[in-house]
Amino acid sequence: MPTEPYAAYAGAEPYFDLIRKALGNLVDGEHFFDIVADDVAYEVRYDLGWPLVTRGRAELMAQFRGYVGAIRLLSADTLFVNVADNGRVVVVEYDVHGTILATGADYRNRFCSIIELEGRKIARWRDYMDSHAAWSALTASAG
């Protein structure tokens, strides 16, 4: 269940919980947004409407408001975690499952994210996903 300051982001809670679990004791903070540095660089390596680079925690939160306005995640699983560079870099692979709100279409996707930590916070994020799965879900009719 989302904590009160982040209740507006409930549609992405399975993702937030999975990432928080993946980073474990390498970071400080309870919620995903608590473990993100104020000056984070969040990069997506695909072009499907999300900015290619989002800079800063506040802007990342604004982008996730749009995300939860379009997609509701029901679960996130199939987690693989690889810690490198003495805990400074974490590679996480995972799947998400949800619904496209505008159409009711199923949304299922696979991700690989490379996370760089500084000061026990996420300083940089590079995200890769199955672009075809996302495109298919976003352009599908009601399911």
C-alpha cells in the first residue's frame, strides 16, 4: 500500500516495491522516491512518449504522474539482481503486468535497468525495455 505522500502514484506501486526490494540495504529510504537523488538522471533508451532523459527527482515524480494516469500496474516480478562495482552499480531485470487505462488492454513488459548509486541514493538510471510489447499494448483495442 502506498504511503500517504505518494498515494497519487499507486498505479506504479508494484514497480516501486520491486525496485526498493532489489536495492535492499544499498540505499536509504522506504519508498522509491525516497531513494532517488534530488539531481537524478533517469534515462530511457526507447522513444515511446517518455522523455529520453529526465533530470531531477521533482521532474521524475511529474513524469510518473503521467505514467500512472495512463497505465495501472497490477504486479511486477521475475526479478534478477546483479550488483557490480562494489555496490555502486546494480543491474535489475524484471517484468511488469498491468492495464492500459484508456482501452483496458493488457500491458506486459520486460525491463533491464542499470542503476548507479551515490550517497546511498539512485544517481543515474538507464532503462531498456521490450519496445514492441509496449507499442502493442499502447495501440491495442480494448481487451
